[in-house]
Amino acid sequence: MLDRECDWVIKHRLVEAYRERHQLPPSHPKMALLDLQYHDVTVLYEDSFKSRDERVEKLIASL
């Protein structure tokens, strides 16, 4: 349940899934970029009518 409600849990799962999918070490520069982009309000809140899931998908697509 927390993975749908708690922002830091959502972020952690997203970052870890990306890292595993691309076989990157935690120290890879792309991981730092993803960490920053997660909080980029221009990407996540551009369309406030979209659901949280749609906004996270948009973030992933922007990487």
C-alpha cells in the first residue's frame, strides 16, 4: 500500500526499477539525474488533471 501512497517509497521503487532495468550501479550519474528529475515540478505537474501514475509515466518517458 505504501508504494501507492507514500512519495519517498514511490520514488525509491521507481529509481531502483530504472537502475535494475538498465543495469546501472547506484553511483552512476544517470541515477543522480533521475533523483533530481523526480522532483522537477514542470514535468510532474504540467497537467494537474493527470493522475499521479500518468505523471510518473511521463517522467520515465522523459529520461
